Amino acid sequence: MEKTKTYRGMSRTAKLATALATASLVSFGALSAQADSIKIGGIAPLTPPGGVQTGESLRDGMIVAVEELNAAGGILGQKIELIIEDTSGVPEKGVAVYERLTSKENVVAVTGSAHSAVCAAVGPVAHKTGVPFVAGECWSDNVTGAQIPEVFRITVANSLVYSVAADWVKAAGFKHVAIIGENSDWGLGVIDVFKKNLDGTGAKVTSFTAERTLTDFTPQLLQIKRAEPKPDLLIAGFTGAGLLQMLRQSYDLGLAPSSDTAIFAAGADVLEPEFWKTMGSDGVYVIGNPAGLPGKPDTPLSRSFGTAYQKATGRPANAVAMEGYDGIMVIAEAIKAAGSSDSQAITATLRDLRWEGTRGTIYFSKDKEPAWMFQQWPEVPIFVIQYDKADQAPGDAQILWPAKLATTDKLYLKP
């Protein structure tokens, strides 16, 4: 079946569209219904003020998954139609597009997002409509902490990822830590979890907040630079363009990365090629915190996805793209296991599902303590990486943590 594809807000579409051919059914916005297809919704920030690069990686991972499923004949004898909507990283828009996907497009499940505030906002809609939501790249504890029966998460919670990152901070011996966090559920959570996990360790933690639309961080960075003693670690708790601008300005002001101060970028945008376009060689020694790395674990699926994604997009796969792919595939596996595309059947099956994904065996916890563990994948692989060469892909960076997977036993600082 041949379908005309309409692309909206697509800044890197050409190569991907060529690779998709006619086996995939991919819609952006409202298009004519397919009579014999199972519809799955995808949501992602594809325009500002959202983190566009993160949204595009999520979207492209979803598309590669649909291409693979349809090339193999679809599910239950039906093709998969993926209908993608742009949230712009705005909660109200996320709610509106989720409602449209469920009421107008009749999707059986939804995956994706990015921006915790969007994921938290669409949770009640998932419950109201009975259409399950598999959240990717939404890290705030309250996404699953609200314990909504239709909400599942295949990426980390703040309390999970930053407790691990804090273990690295302690092991590395940092004593003076400064954090700039965006004024969002996720950004405030970055500050909160680091403070709690570093309390009593002897490390002094100073924090600042700023609106997530801010692009000039000079006042905060200068205050940190002039502090006495000067911080030995700066944590950048921002997403989107704000994160890249903070990193650029921090380097230009001589703050970090430097011989005195390391910089830890908590936002996923540091995993994208646009990071290097902003930073150039000055991005060497920036530290990132991906919830997964291509090839770790080194399985046939992680390898085949990396190859397919690179071929389709011309970009190396990263953790966010893997989340987009895994989100579609988890829903597909639930449909297969249930023998039905009924939304309630999918929700029930997801609760007991185990599937070997690109980043390990995905399953969802039934624990309700701590609250964020409910329907959370508890074994998301968590890494602390540091770039040591310009234009490096995350999978080629040095692994600093966890210690058992580390590729180096030292932290790189500017000479």
C-alpha cells in the first residue's frame, strides 16, 4: 500500500524519508485514515521552545521501529501506522495532541515525549481515555510517581539516574559543586537529588535556578566563577538550546571545562551532533549522563538498530533514539502478546511484559515504594561519559561510570 507522507516541522527529513520507502505508514498531523492498520501515536518536541534535537531523535527512532515492523508484515496481520504530533515541549500542547490522537485518530497507545512537564501533563489524559502511554526521555520522578495505571516509563527517573551520578561525584572526590537547574519538574529534581545524595559527604553544593527559556547565563556563571573557593564541578541542569548556550558561555568565560572546573551536562542535547556544532573543539572534556549507550549491551538488536538508524538518518544512534525505538517495540510486543490491539488489553499486557530491547531486558516494576518505581523500568543502563576528542559520538566517548564498565580511571581536565 503506498501512502503519501506529509512532514511537518522536520529539519532533517530528506534522508530519512528516502530510507522509509512505502512499507512504513508514517503520518505527521492529521492525514487520511488507513482502513487496515493499527495506529500508534508518537509525541515529541519538534519545534521551539522544546528540545528539538531530542525530539527528532525520539521521532526517528520510532520511525525506524515502524519500518522494521511493517517490513516484517506488521502485527496481527495489520500494518502499523505511526501518527506523530509535535508538543513543542509545552504541557498544554502535549495535552491537546494526546487528546487528538486518542479521540480523532483512535490510536491504541502513545509513546515518546521528552520534557517531564509534558509527560506529567498527559498522564491524566492517558487515564481518562484508557490509552496507555510509554514515556521516553522524561526523567522527573512524578511521571511515574503519580502512579497512573496507564503510564509506563522506559527511561530513568531523576532519583534513579542522579543517585548513580552522585555516586560518581563522590568517587571522583569533588568538594565544591555548583548546579544551575531549569525551573521545571526535571530541572528542580536535578538539584534536589544531587543535594540529597551529596548531603553528609563533605561536598558543598550551591544551586541556582533559571527559566528554561533563558539563553544568557552570564550572571550566574560569573557568580560561580568568582566564588571562593571556586567550584570544581559545574552541573548544567538544562535542556534544549539553553543547555548548549550555557555550555558555550561557560567555556567562553573560562569557567568550565577548564583546568580547575569540570562540567557535567545533565540534558540529553549533549548527545546530539548539534552539541559539536555549537561547541566545536571546545566541547572536548564535557561530561554527559546518557540513559544507555549504543552497543552496551552488545546484542544483535543493539547492533542492527544502530546500523538501521545510521543508514536512515545519517546520524549515529544515541540513548534518545533507542528510547524512541524501544517505545514502539514495547507496544508492538504487548499487542502481539495480548493478541489484540485493544488499549485496555495492551495496558494489562505491558504490566507483565519482558522484552529484550536495545538497552537490555525491559520490564515494568509493580512496586509502589518509592512512588516513582511504579511501572518504571528499574534497570535502565546509566552512564557517565566524557568526550576526549572533537566530534565524538556518545558511544565513542570515555566511560567514567559505572566503575565496572569504565574505559578510563581518570577525569580529563583542560591542560
